[in-house]
Amino acid sequence: MKEIYELLRAQMGHDFSGYKTKTFLRRVQRRKQVNQIENREDYVALLRQDPKEVAALFRDMLINVTNFFRDTEESLAVNAVPKLFEGRGADDIVRVWVPGCATGEEVYSIAILLREHMDTLRNVPGVQLFATDIDDSALNVARAARYPLALLDSVSEERRKRFFVEDGGSYVITKNVREMCIFSPHSVLRDPPFSRIDLVSCRNLLIYFGIEAQKQVIPTFRYALRPGGFLFLGTSESLSQFDDMFVPLDKRNRIFRTREGGATPILPIALPGHQSHFPQAESRRRPLPITPLRLAVETQVLDRHAPPHVVATAEGDIVYFSARTGKYFEAPAGVPNRQLLAMERKGLRLDLRSAFRESMQTGRSVTCDGVEFEDEEDRVQLLTLKFETLLGSGDERLFLITFEDHGATLSAEEAQTRPRRRETSGEVERELRDTRERLQSTIEEYETALEELKSTNEELISVNEEMQSTNEEMEASKEEMQALNDELHTVNTELNLKLEALDSANADLKNLFDVTDMATIFLDSSLIIRRFTPAATRLFKVLPSDCGRPLTDLASDLMYPELFDDLRQVLTSGESTERQIVGVKPDSHYLVRTVPYRDRRGSNTGVVVSIVDVSVLAASEAHQRTLIAELNHRVKNMLAVVLAIAFHTRRAALTLDEFYPVFEGRMAALTRSYELLSVQHWKKVLLSEIVKRELVPFGLERVAMDGDDVALCPRAALSMGMIVHELTTNAAKFGALSNEHGRLALRWTNVHERVSFEWREIGGPQIEIPATEGFGMKLIHLEADRNMRGESKIEFRPDGLVVRLTFDCLIGDTL
Amino acid sequence: MTDSTLNGPILIVEDEWLIGDMVQTMLQEAGYDTIGPSASVADARSLIDEFSPAFVVLDINLGAEQSFAIVDLLTARGVGYVLVSGYGSADLPSAYRHCPLVEKPLTSDGLISTVRRLIGNHQRVDC
């Protein structure tokens, strides 16, 4: 068995030697059965080999049956809980320790009770439940605070609703209860206890402990509790011989309260198999609200000068011995006890018993004078016994019994014994002093340990705080993440909107491309086609699938071998070029503009080629050039005609004065014809218009015109203009227009563009046939003959001149 | 004042009779024998064949037709000529840009001095 204890302590760090042997062996037996091992030695061998088995055994050792709300908790709620909070303000803290908390049901039960009571209070003090266990896995369960419904049987519906949150089939303790509890690994036997605790609830842990362990643990609890603190045990557990430390508050439900002043709040030394016991006097070293000097003085006075005394309970159990009481008491044979009456030396018993009973019954002080008793040497000593109720002993009635020696007249024999006795007491005192010194050092060590423990505890609490703040930070981080997520959503929405805008812009661009009908090709810096307009397909053999191919791969309708040199030039120089290029198709001309493609930062990342079909423009330019040349030609021809007219007119004139009016008249006629032509945009001029213009100065009432309107081409119009001018001039000079009553009868017909024109003068002076043909007659002949592909016939009749012309009204050539 | 150096008449080809008559008068007054004016290519050909003119003054535009065929004929026959036109040399078809040309409007001095110079040149080349 020792080997098993050793193995467990070596691996798991816990010493089970203090546990009940029967329980321990039963657990070991169970493990043996599980592993199908008969022999204990074999099992020990297995434990040595397999650390897992050690852990399994450890876990089995810690089997705990816990549950929410056993019956007895309600008693705790009624009897103890209100007192825990009595006189506590909001700044105070109620501290509860639940050692052996296992999976935490008991802890949370108590926490719920406390919380329920706290809700009835106006000033709510802080509450801390320190829940400890040696089993980390159980603690993890407790920390999670998550329990299946089956464990909640004894939880009332109201509490279930109020303190549990359903989460996926299991129930989780609410946060306000969970936050009251601090879980930590801790061994009641091995580790230093908590202190200044108001309630220790240790239920069904002691039953696993052996007597020695119990003897260690209960004083530990007494130490941990502050005065007036409560101890709550399991129904099958008892305080055994430590009932002097605690007063039962509810015996049936095992609720105890520390006995004030009676027991020693001294930390037992944790040594297996040894229950520590310290002289009561040392208890006075605990901090009390008096100065150390006063304490020392009082201690010394009490020790040296006060009469020896004891304090006993109503049952007669001694709970306090003063110094120098040994004379009056003797340990009885048999099981050690502290019964007042059993310990009395012979001779005192009768008196004590009667006085005790009297005091008990009356509640008053009782004094017995002259009591005789025999000491060890059978010498008689007279003394006075005083019984009185101890004041301020709280719930329990305690009695102070003092022993006062009287006279003490010593006989000779007594005189001999006294030095011996003094020697003996000197030895005892020396021994006591040594012991005290050792104790002192032990206490100091303990206090150091306690300080460390406190600081550790504080560290634990601060770690907890840190964890909580970490948790809060994580919550905050979570919120930040949430916010970030929201932002991302917003950004995404914006992005979508922009994408839509981009889509519509793209669609607009596409429509623009389709509409412009201008061939445009976008190239990147490697002259790869990025995009092109539909019009580009007419000039380049390019398909939509050609995006991504170099432009150099494609054939074009342009006779533009320098295209690629120009593109590279644009790429390197960043300056655009413009060329007029002849196409492969006849009469096709294109304006090719290569412009650098600039991105938003203005750097040159490609080339845009735009090609405009300028065939029409080129044709009209050519036409314009032709027109200008033609105009030039015509002007020169005209001047040539003018010069020729001047030349011929000069030859016919004898003097300059004779020349000028004739020449001027001819120029005027010519001008009139040109005016008519220009009004008609050099198309067709009506024969009647030509005649009227020439004859207007002479009065159209003298002219009779008969014939449908005939339209003359420019050539014929000009010739007719000159002919009519010559005829009119002649008539004004010699013929019908030279007198007052002469008239003109003009008649013409048009048959298939062949015009017959008759000029007849009536009522003019008698005319004669001229001897030679003048220039006027020559002009009429030759104009009709040469320029109008016609004929002319001039008759000099006595009653007037008759001229007949036939000519083509549409000669159709240029001038 | 007949120019005895010229062994043949000067043919005038001009569709505008006003100008043709003027040119004829100018050349006659300068002492040259003239034939024409002829107003069409066909007419001009027959006159050339009939009279073997020693020199030709010819208008380029003859109504609807142009007289380059006559220029070719004259070139082939080694007959001197001068073109008369409202066009400048630059406006002529490239094959005829080098041909001697007097631009309209004609002046008497301009025409006669050009004709003289060309006849002189032509005869020196002949010799």
C-alpha cells in the first residue's frame, strides 16, 4: 500500500495516506478488477509501468457524488446565510470556501443561495466563493458551469429560470452567479488554507479521509474561518473530538459556528499521521486589538498572579486551561477526554460536582471554601473553588472555575518536597521555553508561508481579473471585428455601386464607339490590341477575338508601311503623329492619327490609332482645285475675248471717239449676259430675258415678242447676247429704233432644241444695203455659224431689216 | 513684209472666231501667210495635209475636244507649233508640259515674238 501511496504522490502530487484505508483499498480493488489483475504486487508493477493507470487510479480516488441543492442547503439558507451578511456594508466582502468542490454543483448551489439573499439586501457586500479541488479535470467542468438537465432535478423551476441559461440542451449558470466563484486547484491536506473565511462548506469530503487526515483538516477549517464563521459539513460527517472548536448551529444539518475564544485558530502543521497540538498560551499571539506590551503584561500577570483556572462547557468538558492547573487535574485512564469531573484529582470531585451542578442550575456564581484535597504526595491542601458563568461567551454557556490555595502551611515533609517540586517545574518551564522558542520559529515560518499564500492568492485573484479583462478585451475585439465587418459590407456596397457605374460607363463607351464610325484601335506598350471600334474592322482584318494579338499580325487596307515605325516612335517620344494615307481601294484617303495613350498619372502606356475616312474631303479638295483652275482658264478666255473684241472694234473704227462707245456698248452687252448667267448659276438663261435686257432702254412697248420660252445654255446665251446687242445697236443707229414709231417684231420657235429666231424691223426709215459688211454683221454671221452651230440670214428689205437665225439652244460645251 | 525664211503658211487652230480672226490679223500684219482658223481637230488635220503649214498656232480647247492629237501629229512631222491656252503649262497633261505655250489673253507683241523665236529655233534645229 505504501508503494501505491508513493506512486500516486510521485506522479499526481497527492498523498492519499491520510484517506480511509477501506475506501482506498476499495478503489484499488476496483482498478484491479478493471485491469483483471488478481495480485496486488502485479497491480503495483502495472502502476510503475503505466503512468496512465496511476492517473486512472487517482481519478477513481476522487469519485464524488455531488448534486445541486441537497435538502440541507435550505437550512443553511435559513440559519447561516443571513448571519453572513449581518453588519456587512457594500465595501465588505463575504468570503466562502468550498474545499473539494469537485464539478462545482455545491459551489453554485451556495452561490445561488447567497445571490438570492443578496437580492433582498439594500447594501450588497461583495461575495467571493473560493472553490478548490485537487482534480483539475473536475475543476474544468466546474469552470465551464455547464450541466445536463439530469443534474438539475432538485433545482426548482424558479431557480432554473433565474440562474440557468439553456444552451443547446445543457444548462449554463448565469453570469452573475458564475462571477462570484473562483476555482483553483488546491489540496486541503497539502496546501496552506485560505483565511478570513466566513463560511466553509465541506460536504462529503471528510468521509473519504482517515482519522488522522480529519484531525488535520478540521483545525484547518477552524483556522481558515474568521471568528463567528460557519462550517457546513455533510450529513454523515461529524467534528469528532473537535466539537470544542465549533458550536452546533443546526446539528441535524451539520451547520456549525466557530466557538469564540475557546478554540485555537492555529494552523495545524500538515504532517501525515500527526495531529498538531499547541499550547493555548501561544494562541495569544494572534493579533488582538491590544498593544503587544499590554498583552505581554496581561499574559505575565495571568500566568504568574492569577489563580489557576479552567473554562468548562455546560456539559462539563474543559475547553480552556490556565497555567498551573496541573496540581488539580490528572489525566484519567482510558480514552483521553477533558471531562472536568473525570480529570479532577481525588478529593475535589465531590465538591466540584455539587458546585458545578448548583452553578448550572442557578446560573449564579458559586464559591466553595475550605475544600481539601490530596496532592500526589498525599498532602492536604486547602483551597477555594469558584464557579461563575463566563461573560461574553456568545451562544454557549461557559463556566469559569478558579482554584485558590489557602494557607498552604507546609509541614516539614512538604518543605522537603517543595524544592524538588520547584526543580521539576523549572525543568518543565525550561522545556516549555525551548518548545515555545521552537514554536515561535515555527509560527514565524508559518506566517511567512501564510504571507506567501496570501500573495499567491492575490495573484490568483489578479490573474482572474486579468482573465476577465482579457475577456472584455476579446469582447471589445469582437465588437471591433463586427464594426470592421460592417465597414467591409459598406465598402463592398460602394464597390458594387462603382462597378455598376463602370458597367454603364462601359456601355456608354461601347455605344459611342458604335456611333462614331471612326476607326479607333487601342494598343498597349507592346502594340498588342486592347480594344477597337467596330469601324476599325473595315480597315483592319480584326475580329473581337484578336484582342491580345499584336497589331502587326493583321493585314490592313491602308498603304501605310511606316505605320509600325510611327507607332514605336509615338511610344518612345510620347508625341502624336498625323498622316494622310492612301487606301488600297481607289480614291480612298484616310487621316491616320497616332496618339500616345496616357493613364491617369499621365505616363505613356500605349498608343491610340484613330483613322478617319477623308475620301470625300480629298475628292472635294481635288474638285476645288479643278474649279479654281477652270475659273482661271475661263477668266483668261474671257479676257482674250475682250481683247479680241477690242482688237476688232479698233480696226473698224476710224477715230478713238468712234471706237469707245461701240466698244463700251459691246462690253456692256457682254456684262449683261454674264450677269444673267451668274444669276442663273451658269446654267440656263431664257432667250426672252436676253432680248428684254437689251431692249429695255428703248421701251419694250415697241417690241412684240412671240414664242415659247427657250432656255439657252451659257455658250448660246453669250452668243445671243452679242448678236442681239449688234442688232439693237444697228436698229438704234439706222433701223426701226432710230425714229419715233418704228417697232420690232420678234418671233421664235423651238423644235428639238433647234431654235428658229426672227428679228423683223417695222416702220423704220428707209434702209439701204451696205456696200461692205461691217464688223457687226460679221459678228452675227460668225457667232451663229461658228459658236452656235447655226445659220444666219440677213435681209435688207425696204420696209426694214429682217434677220433669221437657226441654232442649237444647247451647245453643251464649256466656254 | 513676208518672212522669206518660212517655206509655208502658218495654220491657225482656234474655235473662238473672235480670237482666231485676231490671231490671223496679227500674223498677217507681221508678214506671215496664214491658213485657217480651223475650229476642230478634224478640220485642222485636213488643212495640215492639204497645205503642209510650216508652223501652227493652236488652241488647246476646241469646243468639246482637245488638240493634243494635232500636237502629236506635228511633232511626228517635225512641224513647229505654239500652243495658245488659258491654262498654264502646269495645268497641262505631263506629256505636254514642255511644249511651247502662249497664255491667253494674247497680246500682239507676245504672240509675234514667240512665233518668231520658235520659227528661228526650229529652222536652226532643221539645219
